Amino acid sequence: MIKTFRGLLADGQQERIRLEHIDGKTGYRIKKFELMTNTPGLSNYESIVKVFSIKQTVIDGIVNFSEQTLLAAGVIKDTDSPAVTTTSLVTFDSVVFNQDIFVTHKDVDVGIACNYYLELEQISLDEMEATTVILKNFRNTNTVV
């Protein structure tokens, strides 16, 4: 089963996507991740949207693939000389999670809003898989960096 989520995030905003189930036996993985600015045609913007397995205390434009709680990252950029729009998206689709996820947005240029679209594949987890995913999330939540 595929669940879809979409939203518009202002610059510096974070949105929580509620996924938790009582028994933890429902897992998810990202199948599709897309971005679109809310002002197509406006030049000189650079939006960075990231998906995390834990709530972020700082919303920034830095992408670090070593961050174990990062599930996806994308950038959409436009320049006016010459007028070119580029998009780069990366999803770590082998990562399974069963907790809420968090989507952040930072425009490092002019501060405009950005749309996101997520498709999550719903997966049934057995007792051992559910425990493993919960423990991994707990470990990542309590890691001091």
C-alpha cells in the first residue's frame, strides 16, 4: 500500500508527518520524493528540503549524508542568468521506519516557500523487525553529536 503526503513549507519551517501505530508493526520506506517551488518562474531561489526520522532543532541548508536520521534530501534551484532550473533529489529507500517523520525546508537565497510530495510504501513488520526499527530510532534519537 502507498500513502502520499504533500505540503507547502515556508522558509525555515518543519512539518511532522504522523505515522506511529500502537503496535509498531507497520513500517514505511520512501518510494518517491519530489519538490516544486510555490512561485514557478521566479528566479534566484535555492530551496533545500530534507526528510528526517527525528524532529530537528535547527533548520538549515546543510546536507550531510552521514547523518543517520536523514531519510531524503532535495534541492531545487533557479538562476536568472541564464534562466535555468535544476533539481537534485536523493532518497535512502532501503531505510525502513515506523515512527513519525519530519520534513524541513530552508531557502538559502531569497526565502520563498517550497512544495514537497512524498510517497511512502507501507510494509508489515514482524515482531523482530518492529523491535529492530524502534531500537534503531531510539538510538538515533539519543545520540549526542
